[in-house]
Amino acid sequence: MEKQLSEGEIKDALDDLSWQKLKAHLDAIELDEALADELLGHVKRCGRLVLRHPDPKREKLRDGLLDGLAGYLRERLGDGALSSFEGVRTTFRTIENGYRAILTLLSRAEISKLLPDVRVAAYLQRANAQYKDVNKRVAAAIRKGETLEAMAGVVLKDDDGNDFSPDAATDAIVRTLTSTLLMEGHTNDWFDKNGLLVVPDFEPADEESIYKAGSTEILGICWGRWERTEEHHRFLETEWTELTGEARPKGLPDNIQLVIDTGPTETWLWDFIANERLQDRLVQTFLEMSFETRMRQGLRGIAGPAPLLPDAYVSAEEAHSAVSLSAILGYAVVEDLARPGKLRLIEWLRGYAFLKGLAEERFESSAAGVILIEEAELSARLQQVGLSAEATRIFLGHVSLGRTSRDMYDCPLVRTSSGKLLLFAPAVLATHIVSVVLSNLSRLREQLSRKGAAFETSVRKFFIDRGMDCRGFKVKRQGEVYEFDAILVWGDRIFLFECKNRSLSGRNPVQAYYFALENRSNARQLQRLAGALRQHPDILTEEFGPDAANKEVIPCILNSLPFSLPGLQDGVYFTDWSAVTRFFQDRYVHAKTAHHVTDDVTLLHRSALYDLWHGDQPTPDRFIRALDNPFQLEIVGNHIDIHRSIFPVGPEMAVVSREFMRENTTAESIAETLGASPDRLRADIAKVGHAVKNVRARHKQSLLRREDRAWRELRKRRPALGE
């Protein structure tokens, strides 16, 4: 009999809701308590076993599978295994009760009395109006400021004088509309045979209907939060405790019977930090490219023909996205012919860049911001800007909202019953193209095919270009094959890099689980390689010479995307390409502040905050210190708070939620995190700002004198002018 479970066979049986298939596999296994726990993990994480809306046929099949498994576990392993299984089953019931309770409230809401087409119009118009309000506040704040900090967020005041983040507000708008539309889709069975949402055609809604949409908006928020809560519990093992008696929060309505207390986990924290770092990096590099290059001058726009990159780009962000994605992945995406999700990366970039351009073009001029376009017209325009007919068809399928969509950032198009496509502009205007490309590929379970050789080659070349000895090779010892991506001999250390190019989770708990699972597998793989170098020192001496013998081996998982962990984890370091290249390229960490001199000239001022090397050159000891305590993690980690809030899940249940939230980040707060003086930094920025202000004033005076001279010259040539 087999001594381990087959994840593939279990997944197939659970997805098919087939007890017969699952039993056939378990019958061939020497099932013990450890394997039973592993099996229950697969069961708990299976989305097909969670019915978010009533489906009697599926529910009967699902319950038959679970009943069969319950009896089987009791028969083979006893009451202890049955008890563990019943705990999982109870979790499923709680999750489903939550979804059903929200749907019950939806059916009672005032807006449910309106026709479906009116509801859809009201949801969209309300979301668009909210986004426009946030944008007006951001624009007003920018008009008041003279400097822009590349690493800083923006915090605004609401009408009551309270601080709020426009990014967080926009994110809430996008995710709430996503949850609301999908909730309506589940309730009304609005999904087509491909799982795509198809909403009724609609006319503009009146003000009363838009007002009534507020109640469903609240339920949409609850639906989205409950979905995040239960997925974090099922995949990331977050705390899930029932509060009773004195432990219950004060002031809850009498009808609340069940209160669930939740709490984040370490896996969630590191995943959150990695995704925040990716966003920070994209914002910062875009600002720097805007200031330091002329990328805006060569753009084609979306109105006319435009070949794909590198021959042309339709927006500055598309150009930036290609550069950023190439830096992240370690190879030039414009040369990559692979087709993740059946599209080249430059086709993904062009498709999203076009949608963003279309949103910019039509959002303000369209009635209530609702952008509707015939699919044939959208297809023709995408082909005009470089996508083939087949690529266009595939792209539109990938970016249309459906059952498996995470949010409307990835999938900003919604299909209507007449065949039109609706573009939700805030979703594309408020995001970064690189982020949504990586997020959608992650949702589709697509890993980038050139993650091996191309990234490894870039890593080795980076060190070789600095005069360092770095090599990759394959050897065989005692019948075992060992393949080394990059070995760097530096001082008295051997840095062993195992290069990985897996997409981040995009804050999705399901993908965060699989990312963490692969990390554990990668650590075991790297420990095997490090063990080979220690057990067979001749591997190093044959490749690097006798001086490489008896040096300390430092094993490092090197991620192309910004995922690092502090210190040794499972005997290895986890670092990333951004952190490694940053260490070697510049001794100091800087705060960067943009000062606008004229309409065409911007000064990017850098203020040193932190010394990475503590000397003129980097050293192995300082590099190990950077691996132990990455400053990038300190910056983000010191600007994270655990936000506690209570939200209802139907009329009888409430959740005490604890989620990570990003606090406002400024150059001063970063300086404080890194041990620099915020006062000195403020003085430095103010000094440069004052100098720029004087230059701007002199420039204005110079323009006035020039215009005055031109006027006088004109009067000399035409004395009667103006008399």
C-alpha cells in the first residue's frame, strides 16, 4: 500500500464531489493520523465544498461525500479522527451560514424591490461618483503642495476633518463593487457557461435608486470581508474563536447570537509586506522615470495604429511597466516569446494600457462615468493597437469579471445581456499595470516560463560585471545530480543562490498559501544543495580552485519579486533581487523628493538616510547583516498597524476582525525607522525647496523681462499698434 497521499487524485475527487473516487484512493493508502490531518487540510481548503449560495443538487453531492468520509475515518482511525473531521464540517456550516445570512438581508433590502437593471445602474453610478469625489480631494491636495516625496503616501481630510487615505478609499470602492456585483450574480444566476458575469442591460438610475444602493453597498462590504475572513482561516490558519460571556464586545445588538474573533498570522504578515513593497517599488520607479527620462514624449496614445513594444508604446505607464517588469523578472520582456495565459507579456501590458487609456478618454465625458462599448468595437480598437484577433479574444476573456475573479482591478470589464462590455474606469485608473498583470497571471495559476535560465543568467552577470566570481553549473556525486543556479565566492564565504521567479499573491489568501508552501519546498531543495557542497568540498575546488575549500556556505533563496524574510528560515535565507541589487549598487539609502522648478524641469533631490556598507566598499559581513535585517522590511513593517473592527454577517452573527493596515509613510517616518534624524531631513528638504523657490521666481522674472522686451521690439516696428 502507498504511504503518502496523492494531492492530484484528492483534488480531482473533491472537485467532482465524488466519494467513490476519494474512497478508492484512500483504500490504497496506509492511512494514519498524520495522513488524516493532511487529508483534512485538503478538504478544508477545497472551494468546491463551500456553497456560497443555495444549490440543492451540489449540496446533496457534497453532503454525500462528507458523510462517506466521516464514516470512513471513524471506521479506520476511530472517534478522534471523526472529531477532527467534524470540526472542519462545522467550519463549512459557519461559513455557509454567513453567506446565506447576507443574501437574506439582501433580499430584504429596499433596493431588492427595484428591477435588476436599475440596481446594476445604481451600483455603478454610486461607485463612480464616490471615486470622482476622492479624485477631487486628491487634486486639491496636490495643487496646494510644492514637493512630492517618492516614498510617501497621501493622507487627506474628510468633511469631518478626519484623516483618510485616498488609496484605501479607492480600494474600498473597487472591492465593494466587485463583491456587490458577484453577490447579485450568485443570487440571480447571472453567470454564463464560461463562468463570466452577464448583467442586464440598463438605463441611467435616478437619485433615489442610487441612494438606496447604499444598503447593498454595505452588504457588499460585508460579503467581501466575510470572504476574506473565511479564506484566511481556511488557507492561512488564522485564529477563529467564538467569543462568549464577558469576552463578547460591549454594545452589540441583542440579536447577535454568534461572535467570531479572528487574528492574523505570520504567513499573512510576510505576504502583506511583500505585496506592499511591490506597490511601493512601482510607484517610486514610475516617479523616478517621469523625472529622469523623457518617456512621456514618445507615446502614441490609443487613437491610432501602434505596434507592440519595443517599437511603440501607447502610454508612459506602459513603457514604465515594461522596464519595471523586466527588472523584476531579470530578463527583457520585449524579447520574451512565451505566452503565459496564451498571451505574450507585452500583449498583457498593451491590453491593460489600452483599457486605462480608454478610461481616461471617456470617464469624465460618459453619462455618470458609465463606459459601455460594443465588443466588436473594443476588439477592433485593441487590434488597431497591436493585438491579433486571437490575442484580443483571449485578453477580453481574461479581464472580464466572473466567478473566479479576485476583483475588478484584474477584471474591469463586465458583460451585458446584449453583448456590450462595460468598463469600470476606477478599477483601471487606480492601479498599476504591472500589478494587475502579475495578479491575473497568479489567479490563472500561470508561472512565467523563462523564470529559470534568464533570471539565473542575469544574476550571474550582475556579479561578474562587478568583478566578482559567480558561476552556475551542474555536477553528479554518488549517483545524485546537483544543479547550482549561482554560486558566489566572496571573501571567506560561499553564497549559494537558488533563483525563483514565482508570482506574489496579490493579497489573495489562496495564493499566499501556495506561495508559502512552495517556499518550504524551496528551502528543502536548497538545504540539499548546500549539504552537497559541505559533504563534497571538491565540487567547489574543481570549479573555483583550492582557495574555495573550507569556506562557510550561506544558502539563499533569491526571489525575483520583492519577497524577503528576516534571518535564517528553515536553515536558509530568503531574499529578493531588488534587495540584493540595492545593496551592491549604492552605499546609502536615500529619501527622494521632487521639486518642480518649471513646467518642463523637475529636480529630484536625494537625502542620505542609512549607510549599508559602513565603508567604501560592500563586504560579506555587511551583506549577511542585510540578509539578517533587510531595511526594506523594517520600513514597511514599522508602518503597519493591526486594525481591529467589528462587522455583521447577517442578522445574528458578527466578526471581530483584525487585519494589517498600512499607515501613512513619509520621508520623515522612514528616516526615523532607519535611525536618521527627521529634523535634519526636514531642514535639508526645506533648504533645497527654498532654493528651488528662488530659482522659480527668478525664472518667472526672466520670462516677464523677455516678454516685455519682445513687446517693446514689436512696438518699435509698429508704432501705431495699440494706439
